[in-house]
Amino acid sequence: MRAFVMNGIGETGFAEKDRPEPGPTDAILRPTKALVCTSDVHTVHGAIGERENLTLGHEVVGTVDEVGDSVTDFAPGDRVVVGAITPDWGSAAAQDGHPSQSGAALGGWKFANEKDGVFAEYVHVNEADANLAPIPESVTDEEAAYVTDMMSTGFMGAEHADIPVGGTVAVFAQGPVGLMATKGADLQGAGRIFAVETVQSRQDLAKQYGADEIVDFAEGDPVEQIRERTDGEGVDAAIEALGSSETLEQCVAAVKPGGTVSNVGYHGEGEYVNLPREDWGVGMAEKDIVTGLCPGGRLRLERLLALIDSGRVDPTPMTTHEFAFENTDEAFELMESKEDGVIKPLITFE
Amino acid sequence: MRAFVMNGIGETGFAEKDRPEPGPTDAILRPTKALVCTSDVHTVHGAIGERENLTLGHEVVGTVDEVGDSVTDFAPGDRVVVGAITPDWGSAAAQDGHPSQSGAALGGWKFANEKDGVFAEYVHVNEADANLAPIPESVTDEEAAYVTDMMSTGFMGAEHADIPVGGTVAVFAQGPVGLMATKGADLQGAGRIFAVETVQSRQDLAKQYGADEIVDFAEGDPVEQIRERTDGEGVDAAIEALGSSETLEQCVAAVKPGGTVSNVGYHGEGEYVNLPREDWGVGMAEKDIVTGLCPGGRLRLERLLALIDSGRVDPTPMTTHEFAFENTDEAFELMESKEDGVIKPLITFE
Amino acid sequence: MRAFVMNGIGETGFAEKDRPEPGPTDAILRPTKALVCTSDVHTVHGAIGERENLTLGHEVVGTVDEVGDSVTDFAPGDRVVVGAITPDWGSAAAQDGHPSQSGAALGGWKFANEKDGVFAEYVHVNEADANLAPIPESVTDEEAAYVTDMMSTGFMGAEHADIPVGGTVAVFAQGPVGLMATKGADLQGAGRIFAVETVQSRQDLAKQYGADEIVDFAEGDPVEQIRERTDGEGVDAAIEALGSSETLEQCVAAVKPGGTVSNVGYHGEGEYVNLPREDWGVGMAEKDIVTGLCPGGRLRLERLLALIDSGRVDPTPMTTHEFAFENTDEAFELMESKEDGVIKPLITFE
Amino acid sequence: MRAFVMNGIGETGFAEKDRPEPGPTDAILRPTKALVCTSDVHTVHGAIGERENLTLGHEVVGTVDEVGDSVTDFAPGDRVVVGAITPDWGSAAAQDGHPSQSGAALGGWKFANEKDGVFAEYVHVNEADANLAPIPESVTDEEAAYVTDMMSTGFMGAEHADIPVGGTVAVFAQGPVGLMATKGADLQGAGRIFAVETVQSRQDLAKQYGADEIVDFAEGDPVEQIRERTDGEGVDAAIEALGSSETLEQCVAAVKPGGTVSNVGYHGEGEYVNLPREDWGVGMAEKDIVTGLCPGGRLRLERLLALIDSGRVDPTPMTTHEFAFENTDEAFELMESKEDGVIKPLITFE
């Protein structure tokens, strides 16, 4: 089968591989739609180290092609979505309420990390009964592709932010995860959402997803702007959706004492991420910092699909570009260059 | 001053009273708008026992007329709203995170219970700095009147229900509190909301406030209907917004194992409220029962006002009738009879 | 192999059965020690309906005899303990944080319910890697047998009770689960623990496990006694460890507004469990009722073993009687009669 | 009256001051015992900036000398303790569940910060009904002095650490707050507590307060030692009780994915407190960082006193030195030098 792979740091291309085989609890998926993620780009740039012939991609929708002997809930032909994170549900971390950390830090992240990813003609899914979800008829494949990571991760950012009903929230950066964090804050009952962003098209989408006000950091320090608009108080919660120390520092500064900083950004650089000592209240201002990795699992996927099914969330405005599978290299380059106003490139398998 | 009072069980009428005086931390409010609540009717019917010359009403908006010496944040002329519940913020219960229970069970409920209520030309407010909130310019007095109780109580019902993002919720009864519980479930990120109600106009409002499906109990056992529509599973959360043992039993039966029953109804009758032993999973199915009394306090009020201010909530469709203060008796009778499709009668002070 | 079974309601006896076979993720255990539980008695009396040739028992320790092909963490000869509850960790309920409810209400309870129990020469364990735990050298088999249910269930009662550090707790009934709830309250930082019990030997054990004061219900209404000793306030938390409506009512009455009632008792009788309407604060006093079924899983077992290993908990004073496996019928009769001051009978396999 | 004051950075001495007067809700306390705290030393060294004629000290026990007109629960002659933190209970932060942040970051900290402290013949207490607690007869003044800060702060460190029953905890630094965090972890049901400390006398006290194992950082990297003793896994929770970036980094590294870092240390130096990017799991390993300031309030104090009253906690082994009030300067110098094995110096007023 054909797969789009990483061949060492900085190198990508197509390769021929054997179709994977399912173990007793696994399934093999035949993709129909996939999305390219910025973390695929990070991976190729070396974020998780040197890798050879590793199939890329972790956001995918498709049909079941084959299931292992112990799989009871799915059968070939079923239209399904699989989470970007596919935990080992019996692991100690999962028993402890942290399935995304199963086996190790970030251990639930298997696609294009521990094993081949989803930019391929066939995809291997572990613990299929627990990690696949059927797609309701009313939900399209494209829509469903967004629950794998963007909606699950972005909404998690808002869930972790402990937003009081009617509370104030600032979401730092409005890429696809930030946009879904903005929508997530709206779904958590926020009363006033500040979207920190300077790109016009992303500002527009942020408003569409529930932002009440834009904080354009090109027009001045975003923390100062947020403080000014909140009578000097700061916000109840701030969500870091970029992955830089500077942005996390701004989040810490932007929340009021007793507020929560929710990190969803992947911090890919530097030895340290810094907490600004004074703005952090010398470690005593009850500004907690909560982190997480995209929740996976059938139940999570089904609940996110219900939000699409009921019309509460439409993720498709984030699809800015479309490519056939054989042009995944172009989709990938676009994601790398961040040109042409790209938010998410959609891949279609024939 | 003129006040609309309870004169013993079953008796109401207007009376002349002295204008109240503020203590050092108190304020005197001059009402502009008020709403009649079903619990006022319960009170007159004897729910809290015999009372003489007790001014009724607890949902009010107005202007500050006078403040005590220690009040720092408000001044005469300020347009403000006061919560139906006005806790003693230094009490042990408030320190314990239960301000509505300050001093005793339901002890934060002072208006028309421990002291005179708000259907009067002047209203006494305890701990004014903590229990009043300024009203934003963009919010009308009528809108603001809904944050005192209906929005605060109904939303609490949803907050207590521990609704997962995209989860399923059933809200039992769509009176004004139930409608706000429905909206509250929507604001908590529910993916599918069942509104249990048989009256057409309330069903219509429920849909307007976020209900995805109506469960009409005139068409069969609501629990059976909910189970059928959820593949036999039941819902993640059920909200009791009526105050009857039968409805609570249905809530217990309607939630799945691990689900939450959130009670907001006032249970006014009978020696016991019953838990159905088997549907409750013999006390081991992790079907928790959470209860609460309307949260008060300035911060809560401000956050609820922000939801109106930002356009997320419009409570005014619940205003079905309007009366001048001198006709409060008619408003009260209407609320008692529940005729003419009444949901909330609005009182206007000249 | 030999097994002690239920043969219809009210009938028990020994039977010969085939040794169970492991599926790919299962293990077969050879018991060394087991404990008899009152719920075994309930089962024989018909609590879960008619059963034929069902091996009884669910509290067991032993050595691994055989493992399935996919089991990675255990091998024949390992000294292990298995939880009374053995969840399906990939189930929707487990993904939702309720593993004991996997598949159905109480669905994690498989031993002597969905399948044969542990009073047999060989025992089948599902998802062995997730449901077995190795026993530290310093912990005896007898001690380890208590983590399967008594410690896990009793401590859960205290964990669910949301006990503030230094808070007041009343534990209703001091059978083995109640005693462990008392110890659990002590481990949660309670400042004052009332043990409600009338039997002298249980009162003595309760004190040994951390009770500060005994409330003897033979000497008067326990709720009145608790109120008197708390200046009329009631307690922060009450734990129901008997399983009767009357006791649950007392718990509701004994907690202060804002307090928590934690149910661990199995409610085996009657159509309803009753909440006393007024003492429950008409559904508005923030007296929540939390329920649960014994948590299982390797992580839980390991943590409970750590409490024994570190000397914090010694469960063996609860062993009042010992029997050889071939006399399990006598142990069972003793548990049924509750004579001779029995708390827990220990079964030894040769 | 006589007071021990700060006279600019680095300067301390005795001064004559006017006795404070109570407002309507305040009380005046006449101290009997007080404790010197390392944060008093930080203050004198400039941690909160330049101050002139500021009475030092915030841990005190005494008798009520006078109360304001609105105080209802206390009267002259009552033996009472006042929290180091005396919140404004009606403030927005307190309504939001963060009373220690009332009015501003760390705003509940008034003694020797916003107003005169407690090393004086008379002490002013705001909101007396909410911030004083009566001392049970069985509790000595010396014992009670420890609930004001050391027990409240240290136990908070453990409460924030979200310790599972039987879980593993590492407490970094065994000064008086660290010792109480160790005891707090024990009171939260930890199964295995590592106390990180190199001073023998503090190691001994740590064991007395519940530590199972000592990690002596003079014998090697404490993180490596903790990982080795936990099979490479790390601990469920780590408590920072020193206030240095290096220690916080170690806490982040020592916890397993999904674990919690609870900060109680005052971070007094540097522009940043650093999170080690990789050990922090690139912001995705669910290693949350929780912070707090000593909880105050009557209810908290009463609950901590109950732990002493019931014999669960004996703080007096931390009293290493005793001084008369007129020698507070010597006590202060000792705390500054940290010589002679000092943990807490006790001040006695005649």
C-alpha cells in the first residue's frame, strides 16, 4: 500500500508498505478523509527525534476493512472515526483518569509516533471497540475528521480552564486548536471571550466561534489590553493554544488571582517554559496551570459527534484547502509554509 | 410605604409599612421591576409556615435609595439588581462554599422568609457591597430581573448536573426554572437535551432555549421514551425542575449508571421523597443526587448579566404578562391559577 | 475441581466443576486465602435472583496458575490479589470514570454474579494485566485479601464523603465495611469521627480504626445524639454502611446543610429508599447523596496494598474466624447467623 | 503599647504605638503566644518592598480585649486564635472560592503587610466573627498558635496535591511548612511519603510526622532517587515547600504523567520560576501546577483545632526555642540565621 512518510528529520515522501494486520482486539481502517496537523510538521522538523519510514498523520475517518477476533462492536464496512490518541484502556494511567498518558508521558499518542500514522491506504487501530466510534448518518466524513483532534483538543482546553458560567476567558492564538478552544469556551458558558490574534481571517473565524472581542497583539501588549478591558482585574481563565513560553507567560499575567491557565499548546523549544514570578503571585496567587493531551476514546468521539449532529458545532469553515491523497506532499508543504491563509488542509482518499 | 403582604396562610393583600432603615453595611433599594415566583405562591399556601404581615417577593431590580456608613461600592441613584438569596458572607456555611445555607438550611433566603420581601416601595438589602450588582447599560431592568433567581437557579441545576461536553441531558418540567435549566444545559456544552413537558407553549420555549427533543409525558412514560431514544442507555444527567417525588424518581431512572441527578425543584409535600431502589442501582450505581438553592452574591449576578450583555441569553420571552405594582394581587392570582399560559408576570413600579 | 456453589435461592453446597480456561487477556488463579462477605449471603437469599450452580465468593488472594497469550505483566507462580470488581476497562462506563459500572449498572461485579466466584480451586480473571496486582513481600495473603473489597469499598465511602481536613464525620454501622469507612475517614483527615454502633466488640474495633466517639443507637436516636454533640449543627459528612432506608434517612438528617451523604450500603429491600423531605432541606439544602460500588483495578489494589505495607492499615483484627476451604459451608453459615461476634471468616486453601 | 517593628529594609526594633481601635465588625486581641515565621524575615529583607514602622508577625493566639458593635460571637476575655490570613469575606475573590486573594493577589494577607502585625501588646482583627476561632479547653495556646499558618499552609499543600488514597507523595524541604505538608499528606491518606531533606533533625521530625522514607539531596539528585525507588515511575504528587525555582523544577520532574505539583513555597527571587520543558511533558503530560496561600477563617481554624484536640496532630515538637516578648529581637535574629537547629521560635507575652 501507499503511505506518506517521514524519512529522517526534514525529509518526507511517499513509500510502499505492507498493509498492517490486526491483533485480536484491533481493526484495520480504510481512510476516506484526513486532515493535516501542525504537529505533523513539528514531527518532521525533529520534535520527537529521528524517525525513518514513519507514516505521518493522525486525524482520519474511514471505513472498517477488517477486525480482530475479539472485536465485537464493529464490522467491515462500518463508517467510523478514530481518535488521534488511542489509549491503552487497561493501563495504570487510564485507571488513574489519564488515558492519554497510558504507558508513558503522552503514551496514548501512537499514530505517527509509536507506530505508523494515517496518511496511508490502510490504518491499524488498537483496541478497536474502545477507540473507534460510529459516525451518525447526518455527519459527513469531513465533519467527523475534526473530532479526532481539533475539537477534542480545543474543547479540552476550555474544559480544563474551569470557566465559571458567565465568566471571562482569553484564548491566546486562533489556529485551529485555538479556534476550537474559543468554541469550547462558548460551550462552557463563558460570558465574555477574548480571542488573541492578529490575522484577520482567523479573527473572523474566532468571532464565528463565539469570541466577543478580538485582542490584536499587533496593536499592543495583549495582557495590557485585557487588563484595560476588564477594569484592571484580568480574566477568570486563559487558554494557551500556541505553545510558546512567551504566550504562557501572558496567560499567567492575564488571569486574575484565583484564575486558571489551561495549556493546550505543544511547547517544542527551549530548555524551560517560564512562569513570570511576580505575575504568578510568587506562587501563592492561586493561578493554577492545567495541562493535557487530546482526549481519545469512543465515548469522547461520540459526544463530540453529537455536538455536530445537533448543529451546535460546524468545524468545516476551518477547511481552507483540499487535496487528493496523492498530493499529500503539497498539503504538507502548505501546512509548513502557513501560506495562503491555511488553517486546515483536507485530504481525500479515492 | 405600600407593600404586598401575606397575612396568614392563604391570605394576601396590600399594607402600609415603615420604610426600612439601613445598618452600616446595608442598602435601601427603590424597585423598578419585579417578577412573581411560584415559590411566593407556595409561601402563601403555608410552605414555610404561618406568617403575618410579611411582604412577599424576592426577584427585584431598582435604584439605590440609601446606603449604610460602611458601604463603599454603591451610592444612591445606582441602577442595581439584588439576588433572591442574600447570604451572610462571613458565616461558616459561606466559608465552607455553601453561602446559600448561611446560618441555617436555606439561610441565605431572607426575602419574604426571614424578613420582608421586595413587593414594596422600599427594600432592605443586607451586605450591600456583596449582594448588589450594578447593571450594565445595555441590559434592561426587565432582563436584569431574571438573573436574581430564574437564571441563577436554572443554570445552577445544569452546573450541578456535571454534564460532559457533548453529553445527554433530560430536564424534567419546563416552567421558568426548567427553561433556564435547559438553557443552562446548553451553556454547559450538552450535545443532546431532552425537555420533558406537555404544554405546547413551554415546549416551544424549551426549543428556543436549546432543547433538541421534546419528551411529552402525556404520550407515555417519559423514562421509557428517554431510554428508547438513547438505545436503552439513559442520559448522562437529569435535572428535576418541578419539585415532586415522582419526577425525582423519573430522573433517577432516566440517568445511566454513573450519571447525575440534579435537583432544583422545591419539594413541598409529603413526609418523604422517594428513591426507586432498583432504578437507583441498590445504592451502588453511582447515580449521585446533587441539590442546591439559588446562588446569590454580586459576582454571580455580574456573571449572569454578562451572559445577557453578550447576547447569549435572552430571558424576556418568559415574560408572559405585565402588571403595575398596584395590581400585584392580580399578578399573584394569575401565578396561583397558572392560567392563560403564564410563565412569569412582570411587575412595574412607577 | 471443587467449588462452593449456590444451587437456587436458599441452597448452597459443594460441587465438582471444570477448571476454567483463560482467553487471550485472562488469567487463572489458584486461591490461597479468601474471605466470606455478607453480600454472598444476600446473593444466596435471592438478592440478584435465581441462580443455579453458581460458585460463590469474590474476595480472594492466590497464585497465578496460567495466563492468556496477550497477558504481559504476570506469569504462573506470581503471588497476586484480584479485585472483587473486575471492570472491562475499555467500556464506555470506564472511559467515563465509572469502571465499576462497565457494561451495565454494577457491571464490573462479575464474580458470583455474571460468572463463577472465587470459592473454588481455580478462578478465572478477566483482563489480568489490569485487574490483578502483585503482592509486596511484606504483606501477607490474609492482609491482601482485605484490599479486594473491604478496604476498597470502605475507603471509597470516605473518599466520596468529601471530608474537609479536620471535619466531622458519622459512620453508620461498624460491620467490616463500616469499620473500613471509619478508617477511611481517618485517612481522609477527619477531625472527629462518630461511629454509630451498638455491639461492644465492633465499638472497640471502631475506636482502633480511628473513631473518636461512639454513638450507641440503643441509647437513643443517633441523629439526636450527633446533633447534641455538635452543638445542634450536624456533621460535615455521613457514611451509610448498612444498606437500609432507615439508616440513609438518619444520614440525611445528621449532616449539616452543605454536607455530604456517602452511601456504601447495599440496599436490598423495599420498593423505595426514602429521603426525609424536611431533613433533606426540601431538596435545596445542598445535602448531596453520593453512591458507589467497590473500585477495582490493579492501580487501586496496589495503592491499598501500600497502606498495609507502610503500616498505616492493619485489617487483620477483623478476621474473627478461620476455616479450611472444605469447611466453607460452616463459614458461610456463620456469616448468615452473624453469631459468635463474627466480622470476617477467613478461608484457607491447602 | 510596645511593638516589634520593621523600620525600612534590613532594620528592626521595638517601638511605641497607639493601641488600635476596633471598627463595628472588628476585635482587639491581647496576645499570649506568637510564633516567628520565615516570611517575617523575608519581609524585613524587602520581599514586599520598603516599609516604615510596620509591626511584624502574623501567627498569634490571645484573649479578646474589645469587640466592635456588630460583633456577635465573641466577647472580651474569650481565648481565641486568629488566622495569619484574615480575608474580606464579602469580596469577589471570596465569593469565587479564593478568600485568601480577597481584594488583590494575596489580599487576605493583612498582618505585617497591609496593616500592623501581631508582635505587639494589642492586635487589630478585621471581621472578627469570621476570622477568630475559640480555642477548645484541651488545646494549649502554644498548640493553637500553629493552626494560624503552619498547619493551615502545610495541610493546604497536601490538599492541593490531589493525593489518591494509598498514593505516593514527595515533599520537598522539611522546614515547618514542609513538615506540616508531610503530616498533611499523611492525613490525606498517602501510602508512601518521601521527605526530601538533608538536615538530620528535620529528617527525624519528618518521620515523626508520617514520612516513610527520607530523600537526602546531599546524597544525590533527589529526582533520580525518587525515580529509582518508584521503579522509574515517579510519584503521584509533589509538594514544593521551599520556594525556589530549582525545587519546583524537581517537583515537576518527580511526578509521573498525570501527577500534581502543589506549590506552597514563597518564590522570592528571580524574574522567572522555570518549568523544565521536557520533564513537564512539553505542556501535555497532565502535570498540573496548583498554588495557594494559607487559608484563613474561623471554620478552617476550628477544623485544624479539632485535629489537635483529637490527638491526631501535635505541632509542638516544632517549637525549638522560646523567648519572652521583650526578646522578640533575639527570636527574630535566630530565625534569620537559621542557627542552632531552629524550626520555630515561640514568643510568650506576660
